[in-house]
Amino acid sequence: MNNYAKLSAKIILSCLSMAIFIGCSTQKDNATNRSLQNLSARYNYIYNSNVLLTTYQDDLSQTYKDNYDDFLAVYIAPVNSDFLNSATSSGNVKSLDEITQKAQTIISEKNFSNYIDEAYILLGKTNFYKGNYFTAVEYFDYTAKTYKSNKNVFLSAMTWKARSLMQLNNYEKAELTLDTVKATLDSVKSEKAEPLATLAQMSIYQQNYKEAIGYLEQAIKETNKIQSRTRWPYILAQLYEYNKEYDASLRNYTKVENSNAPFEMYFNAKLSKIRVNDLLNDQTSNRKQQLLKLLKDDKNFDYTDQIYYEVAEDYFADKDYKKAEEYYKLSAQKSITNQYQKGLSYLKLADLNFKNLGDYVNAKLYYDSAVTTLPKNYPGYEGILKKAENLEYLTQRYQIIANEDTLQLIARLPEQAREKKLSELFEPKKEVTTTKTIDNGKVVKFDDPTKTQSNDKFYFSNNNAISKGFTDFRKRWGNRLLEDNWRQSVKSSAQVNQQNQSAVIDNSTNPTNIQTANADKETRIKEYTALLPLTADQMAKSDQKIIDAYFEIAGFYQQVLEDEEEAVKVYEELLTRYPQNNHLEVVYYSLYLGYSKTDPAKSEMYKNMVLAKYPSSVYAKTILDPNFSAKQNALDLEINKIYNTVFDSYEKKDFPAVIAYVNETNQRFPGNALQAQYDYLKAIAIGRTQNVDSLLLAFNTIISKYPNDKLINPLVLDHIAYINANLSSFKARKIALIDFDPTEPRFISQRENTVVAVNKLEPVIPKSEPAVVKPVTPTVTPAVTPTPYAPVIAKSQEVKNEPIAKPVDNFFSKAESDIYYYVISVNDMSLSVSSSRFGVGQFNRGNYAGSGLKHQLLELDEDQLIFVGNFTTLSEAKTYAESITSQLTKIMKVPLTAYKGFYISKENFDKIKNREILNRYIEFFKNNY
């Protein structure tokens, strides 16, 4: 009987084992298998994954750096590469990978379980936190479509899809997705907190703060997460404060202060409470005292910068700008770890100096620091960068004035006093040695580099360790100069100057360099003496540099910064120092405009001076006829249009028509801006139809009528010289000029313009003159960013300015080339550039004769490029650009807004295939040259 019972038990166990085995097979869809898969998926995978994800999110909240000067993010998401690098480092990225692996296992092996939808949600979230937003959108979209009947899953998928779209800045699609979220909210009874928070974040992005308040209020009621119960009330307090609902704001700040919020949030809530209380009581003096009391608490040491910043804000609100500047400086100085706060302080200092104190030189320094400290996604970042670059224009000219004043001061000294001054100026600095007497009477030189103790245990005394470290460094960073801020390739004016000064100090105090410095002293004195304006001619040139600098500074104040008061001061300073200068008509006219609103009597005085001394100038004509400028612009367009018609006849060899057109135009528009060029075309037409005497008469007439013309005059003089050298050949002809080439008019046996290497390219004419301020609607803008240098006024030496982080386009290269071009790009294919090309040829033949320069045309789909070459060095191309720039308005017969000039290496020029690449290079050119 017992044996029978044992046998029966074995049979039953075997049957159960087989049933379990069959039930556990992933290939069978039955109740047992589904139950076991659900059990395994839920506890082995989903539960563990959610624990890992929660831990990951908690870690993010600990490492995420909130910006309390703006609305906090409702939920934390990766927003930039730096955040991703910190958030996904080491163990964190492993946890995301582990979640991904578990979710994929559910999908592939637990395909009969009820947790496939949650697995896809997990895959979407891991991609979201890794910054793979496009992939995340696809996962959430698939889940929402596949499991639409499950409202909780559908709502979660659509919520996270909207978050991913917002991270991609695709707010239009995100808003459509959130419309579905709003429609679905009422169909679920739980898990509403995240959808409501997402709706609140979208409302903040759209600046619909009242709606955001409503969503956040609901989200707080729905959430069971501790962090959300502190973070969301803080955001609510910010929103209420922005909407001036101070009672509600104060209530929420108090809630955060009394909670277990992180200390930084607690501190900022306390700081904000002081601010809101003062707004409620309409006072600020008590607030300053309360803020400064916070400095006495050691716990607030890390937030000293924010406290000083808030105090500065109060002084600024009271219009006590000097005190505000003092505390903004303290805030910047104390901002050691909070770079965002440091950047805000620099920006406030820059704006304060720019708008309220009128110290534009210091404003430039602070803008420099702000753009290198603030993140590039800071609102208005590009505007800050533009201000910094524009103010460089001012600081350069102030430096010119300071340099020339110093040179003149030394030059005016008696010879013996001058030699003594130069000797003192270039005296090598001696090493300052710090000594200390020890008890035994021995004297130790603490800073003597020769006294370094050798100890192999010390890292920097171990040659093997140093060698290994240097090798590792070079592998990662490449060969770098030993200097401050070595990671940065582009440095600001202040930083470059600071490093140069440091280098001079280091070299001069190094004992091994003192002998070299002494030997070099005489050479440096000789070089500096050569710069001194010791003759009357040299002094006049130095004076002219100062005059031009003052003139350009005043024009910049008046036209770019729109600071009439400061412009008037500089113009008056110019007249005080140089009552007779070459800009008087512009200065008088500008002072007439500058005083028009503040001092009518002075305005009238300068108006009468313009009319009396310069009655035929454009300024006098503008005063008498306010519409003169508009009429002149229309006239210039008409003159260009007619010139193109005349040039068409010239190219078709219809020379009688050319002569007739020019005569008619000169009669209709006497003294027009292109009259010298019209007369040149007429002269060449005469040469193509008459004898050499008529041609020489036409050429000499041009020389006498336009003695100061820098475009046509040099060309005509070259022609006359060649004719006189070959006069007998020309006399033998009935027609002076034969063998016509419409693009390159030549004379008999004229030398060939082959492309040759030019060792030193020097123009015949002088370099471009300073820009002249146009009447009525003047524009004075530097064509190229000025060379960095140290500002004259440096009231804020304690502020260390970092380099301007200019954008870098790695598509183009600054590497040296054997060939460079100067390019004029015309952005309209409908415009004829034939006459403009002819003008470029005129300029080259008149000013670079024998240099071998050629000008050619390259047509893109949307642009026409006139390029001149070949230049063998960058400096040659730059020199050419400087000399032709002042003549472009005469050379180019197209609207001013239709063309741009720049220089470029052949390697970069060959990359330009369309307008997009062309515009990229123009931006690259602006940022790097």
C-alpha cells in the first residue's frame, strides 16, 4: 500500500513538473505562462527599473545647478552638453543602460506579459535622459498609438512626448501634443502630477504665467514626491511675485523656507522673502540691512555673491549708481563657484557703465567679461557680444590719443631730459629678493629659484613623473603654450594685454634675462625714439592721428551709441585742442545737430558757421533743404544707372554714342560723383575714334579737373607716361588706340599683365582715409574689428576679464596659404557687374601697375563674386583691401547694400559653392580678421 502511495506521488509530481515546464515556455500563450511572465516582468524588471530611474532622477536633482535669477525649471531635463556629461557620467550612465536592457528583455522575452507598454515608456525615458530626443519622441509616439485604450499609459506617453519636443524647441508640435494631454486628463483618476507639471512648463515657455500658476497649484495637490512639494511651491512663489501678487508669493516662499528644501533653495527663498516684504511695505533701506546681516551667518558664506548682488540691485533702484557699482564689483569678486552669478554681475556693471555712468571704456571691459562668463543660451547673449565688439572701436581710438600724447610729450622735452626719460622708461626691472634671518644668523632667499631642494619624493622633482604627465597632457590637449587660459584660442583685448604684461614682468625679473634686458635697452630706446615726432612734419602727422581719433570717437557716440551729450563733449574737445583741422565742416554740422535740443543758441551759431564757411558743402545743402540727402541718394542711383548704359555702349564699341551720352550726362548732372569716370570713358572713346593729340587733350583735361581723384587720376597719368614714351608710334596713326579689348583697354606694345609672385605689394596711392560722417543719417561703423589692446582708462583693475568667446567655424581654416584673393560679393544676379569689374581694373592699373593682379568673375546660383589676385601673403591681401575700400563707392555701380568686400585664402575660396557657404565665410571673416 505504501509502495502504491509512493508511486502515485511520483506520478503526480512528474505531471506537475511537466505542466510547470510547459507553462513556463515563452512560446505558449496560456494563463499559466502569462501569469508567470507578469510576475517576472513586474518584480524582476519593471519594479527594479523604476527604482533605478528614481535613483537616477534623485542624483540629477543633486547635481543640477539651478539658476535662481530666472524661473526654475518645473522638471529637470538635460539642456546642454555640459549637463549631459555630468548627468550621464560613470554610474549614472550604467543605470540608464541597465534600465534599457531590462526594458528590452521584457519586450523580447516577456511578450505575453501586461508590461510591454511600460517597457516602451522606460525606453523613451532613458533616451530622454541621454539627450536622444528624436528617438524618445518615436518611442512615446509608438506607445501612445499602440496602447491608446489604456488612458494612464496614453497620458504618460503623450506627456513625455511633449517634454521631448520642447527639448527640441519644437513648441508648435509640443503644444498640439499637450492639447491631447489636456483632453485626456479628466479621463484618469490618478497620476496627473507630471502632465500638469508639463503643462505648467509649457505655459512658462509661452510666458502665460497665470495659466502656469493654475497648473502648478493642481500639480502640487496631485504629487506625492517630496522634491516636487518644495520645488513647485518655489516656482509658484516666483510666478506670483512676477505677477505682483506679493501675498501669495510670500506664502509660498515661507512654505519652502519651513520645509526640508536643499539649503540653496532655502537660502534663496529667505532672500526672496526679504525682497517681497519690502515690496509689500514699499521700502528698501531696511532690506539692505537685513541682507547684510545674512553675511554674519557662516552658513551663508557660499552665497555672499548673491547677497552683494541683491544689495547692489537695491542701490541701483535708488539711483545710487556709485554704491550699486561698488556692490556689483563685490558680487563679481566673491563669485568663485557660481559663474552664472559672476556673469550677471559683470553684465550689470557693463550696463551701469554704459547707460548710467557713461564710461564706455570700462563698459567694454565688463561686456568682455560678461560674454565669456554667461552661458551662450543666455537671453540677449548676441546683443551683449555685439556691444563688446562695438565698444572695441572706442577703446582703440582712446589708446591712439594716449599713445600720441605720450610720444609728443617726450618729443617736446629738451634733449637731455628726453634721454633721461627714455632711459627710465626702458630700465630693466631688478629682481626683488625676499630675505629672512634665521635664529642661527643665516640668511635665506625664499624666492631664489636656484635654492630649490631636490627631493625625488616631491612630484615635480621626479623627472619620470613629469615626463609621463607631459606625455599624457599632450595626447589629450596637443602642444600648448605655457600661459593662462591655455584652453582658449581666442583672447580678449584685456586678457592679451594682461598676459603680455605678465610675460614682460616675468622676463624682466628672471635673473637669467637681466643681462639680455640690459643689452636690449639701447635697441629699444632707438626703436622708440624713431617713433617720436621730432620734426614739424612728424608732429603734424601725429596731430592728425589724434584729430582723426577724436573725430571718429565723437561720430561713434553720436551715430552708434546715440549719446549726443558725450558726442558734443568730444567734438568740443577736438575744437579746443585743434581749432583748425580737416574735419571742421563735419564737426560744425554735428555740433549744430547735437545742440539742437539742449542749447538752441549754440546750435544756431554752428549752423551759421557751416553756411558761412562751407556754403557749397553737402552739410550746408542739407541744412537749407532737409530732403537733400534723400534727393542725393536718388541722384546717385540715377548716375549709376546711366553709367551702366554708357558702359554698355562702350563694350559694344559704339564710341560716338559714348561721347554723346557723357556730354549729355555732364550737362544734366554737373559735378556728379562719377564725373571723372564718365570723362575717362569719353577720353577712351575719343582715343578709339580720333588721333593722339585729341586723346592727350582729353587726358590732360581730366588731370586738371580732378587733381585729387584717387581712382582715375593715377590711371590717366600712367596712360600719359606710356604715350609720351611711345609718342612717335602714336603720331603715325590716324586713330590713337587700336586692338581694343573691352575688359582690358591697352595701348600698343603694352606690357603683359601676367600673374607673378609679388614680394612686396605697395599701392601708388596712400591708404584709405578715415571715414567721413555722412549728413542727416550718418553711419560710423568699423569695417573690421579693431586690433585688441589695453584700454587707456582702467578703473576696474580688480576685475579679471576673460577672452571673448568668438564663434569658430571649423569648416574654414586660418592656415597660411600661398595664394590669397580680395573678393567683392554682389548678392543680386539681376545686377550687371560689368562696369564694376571695369572699375576694379581701373583701380588696379592705376595703383598697382606691374603687380600682375588680375580680376575675374565667379557666378554662383545667387551671387556674383569679383575676385582679385594673386596675393602671396595675407598682409598683401589686407593692404590691398585697405586701399580699395575707400574707393568702392565709386568703383561699384550697384546699390551699397548689394555688395561686401573681404579677403580670403584660395583653399577657403574653393569651398564657396553657394550663398550659404558664402555667408558662413563672411561671418568667419568678421570673427577672425
